[in-house]
Amino acid sequence: METMMTNVYEQEQTCLRMLNQFEQELHDFKNFIKSRKPKNWLILATGSSANAIISAKYYIEKIAGVFIEIKEPFNFTHYEKVNDYTDFVLAVSQSGKSHSTIEALKKIQSSSEIPTAVLTSRLDSPITDYADMVIDIGCGIEKVGFVTKGFTATMLKSMLMGVIAGRKLHHINEKTTELEIKKFYEIVNRIPSIIKKTEDFYKRHAQEIHSIPRFAAIGYGPAVGTAKECETKFTETIRVPTHGFELEAFMHGPYLEINENYGLFFIQTESILSKRAKKLKDYFSRYTDHCFTIECGNNEEEEKTLSLGTDIDELLCPLVMSIPFQILAYRIAAGRGIDLNTPIFHDFDQFLKCKV
């Protein structure tokens, strides 16, 4: 039976295949960038798709020299308008069935001539009828409702789109392109080690983590997307209150609900903001024993720190930083006796029509 962990274990091979074939799979996108030279992108996404794009945004902007605006499709359709400078719209939906994202694309098509593309793993899904170009995420069909490899694959494919755009917009050269692709291979090859490190971390802290009634994940920069995906995965599977916060936003109000029963995950990347995050953790360690850190580096000294052992650019860290939260979500749910194969609210989509 396919489970979340089945797909977690498939992430390395999925990503390696995507890297091996990205030039061919992004051939149409490459020609589009070459001919239209879009510099101001609007990306429409919700749920885990939005979390993936938030995670990839800063890398794409840096490597491609473009500006990216991310909007929730539902709000965009009913309340917002397209920026006059927007010259490319990308809709992201792994399932290709998101009703709100389809409606947002319809609005774009009816009110402008801006070129559109959809990034999806289902090439025959309804959303593909409403875009000028269809781009395959490349992860295949993920049958488990709690997406894992699809989340990582969405990040990787969008980052590779950034590399292609950067090269065709003459923001980077061939040598830089080769170096960036080499970095991706190095990161992906670390996935098995990251899975093992996370499993060991869970085993050491399982009893404590199972007892925590609510969680928060706190990140900064590209790690905000990771924090938001923790929120999504934990609430979907463990089904307890969980929030993902940007570091400074957390300090402006949300911190006031912290007590001894609260579990905090601090997501650390090498940045000028890392000292501020560490200071925040030191402060709240006085009020709750449940303070954990997940970092990209090699700090093996602190008992409640999960170090992924990947000394990489912080803009690339999100590619693997979500994997620990995927595994923890699955293991904690199982440890609490939650059967993820038994659906709850089984008529939700039919009643509210979230999916086509």
C-alpha cells in the first residue's frame, strides 16, 4: 500500500530523473523565455503548491533576475487585478483540479493577453485547458492525499525554470548554469542521509513529541515556505493546532500564546538572521522544554537539533528542509494512533467544490 513514506523514499530518484531530463522537459518554456523575455511573473498557487513557490521564490528571483509576485487564486479572482507590469502568469496545481486556480486563470484570459502557463503533475487535468503552455512537474501521480515528493518536485522544477530563465535572459552564463545544476545534484544525493537522520531524531524524541498538544514552526527568508508546509502537513495528519510563522511576524503577537505545553520548531539557515532566531529560541527555552531546531548545517552537539549535514546556499535549503517535517508528520500521526488511510470529511470537496 502506498503511504506518505513510500513517496518520501521516492524523492531522491524522482529528483534525479528530473535533473537528468530538465533540458528536454523545459524545452517549450526555454523557447518562450527566449522569445518573450518576461521579467515580472505572477504566480497563482494555494496550499502546498503555494508553500513550494514561497520556498523557491528568492532563488528564482536571484538566478533569473526576475520579479515574482505570489497570489492566492481565490482572493485574486474575487478582489484583485493584474499588475500593469505583469508579463507572465504561472499557475501551479499538482493535481490540476484546483477550482480556485482554474477560475483565476479564466480571469486572466478574459481580461488580458498575458501569456500563461500551468505547472502540474497531471497533464490531462482540467486546468491544462486554461493555459497557453503546460509544464510537467515530473513527479508522476501521487495517490496519497498528503503530498510529499510532489512538494519537493514542485520546488525543484520551479527552480530549474529559474535557471533556464536566467540563462535565456542573459542573467547567468553557461558556466554558472553548470555550477547550479551541480549544486542540485549534490543536494538531491543527500536525501537518503536526511531521511535517516530524521528517523533517528524522531526515535530519540518520539515520547516527548507525541505528548505535545500544539506546534509552531518559525522560519525566515526562503524557510518561511518550509514553516508554512509544516503547518499544512501537521494539521493534515496529526490534526492538532499548528502554525507556520515568519520570524519577525511571530514576535509581533503570536509569541504571547507560548506556554509549557507548546512545541516550537526553529528552522535555521546560514543567514544574517540566524543569530536573531537563536536568540528567540534561547528566550523561549525558559518557558517550554519543547524547543527543537532543524538546520541545514552540521551542528551535532545540541540534543534537540536536527542537522541535515548539507552545507549549501540558504536559497537552496528549502529543497530538503521540508523532508523532516514530512517524516515527522507521518510518524507522529502513526504514534498517536491516527489512521491516515481512513478519510475524514469524505464529502468535503463535493460539498464545497474545492476541486474540479
